[in-house]
Amino acid sequence: MTTAAPISDSADQAELKAAQAVARGICRLFARNDIWCIAEMPLRNARRADLMGIDAKGHLVIVEIKVSRADLLGDAKWPEYLDYCDRFYWGLAPQLDRACMELDAFLPERCGLIVADAYDAEILRPALTVPLAAARRKVETERLARAALRRSLVLGDPMLDAWGG
């Protein structure tokens, strides 16, 4: 006999599925615009970008995905991502109220805004390009490439997951 999952587990699962749907839509939008990204990219400051990618000009892009108002308003760590990208976007689920995104705390003059579902996405506000220092961009681009290559190889041979990290 199976037991029902605790409410928090089912709520967490629902938020995870919603976030994955938003990520999928954003990845489709980005792919059409020659921006290629990976999910859950660890940063050197011990944070993890929901999506991190690179465009055709070599600019690094980070997207922070939010599917609940509580998570959006309670996230104080997101400014720490700005040191690792040339452009920063908020990626929001369509049902999420976006009014707060115009508040100064969310840096609307710098941060872009994307609304997405599992099928597609739309940029409602473009992100300002704030160029990284060349040395920082080189290091972060190499880290992104190595992470993507590692993930690609592990998909083909899960035994490789034991090495690297």
C-alpha cells in the first residue's frame, strides 16, 4: 500500500515541474536566437544559475526562474549572479503577477524579463548588456563549456560521472 506524499513534497514537486516547463520554453526561445544554455550551472560563488548560456557574440546570459510569488519576493541572493554574466533575465511562469518586477529592488533598468511556459517564451523586457571584464568572461566561458561537455559525455556514459565535478 502506498501512502500519500506530504503536502510540502507535492507542492515542491509541482514547483519543480513548473520551473522545468519555464526553462524549456526559455531554451526554445534562446535556441531560435542562437543562445545555447544549460540548466543548474554552478557558479564560483557557491550559487547555481537556473539557466546559463552563451550567445553568438560570446556574451554570457543567466536566467533566474521563478514560478511562485513567495520564491520571487523571498530571493535575496540573485544579485550575486550579476558578476557572472553580461545579461541577466528573470524567467517567470505566465500566471505569476509581474507588477513587482518594476520595483527598484529588481533592477528593471538592468534585468530583462521573460515569460515562458513549456512550449515557448517571450521577452517582455530586454536585458541591458553590462560587459564582464575580458578575463572574467574567459574564465566563465571555459567553465560553462567544460560543464556542458561533461554533461554531454555523462549522458552517453554514466560511468564518467565519477570523475570531475
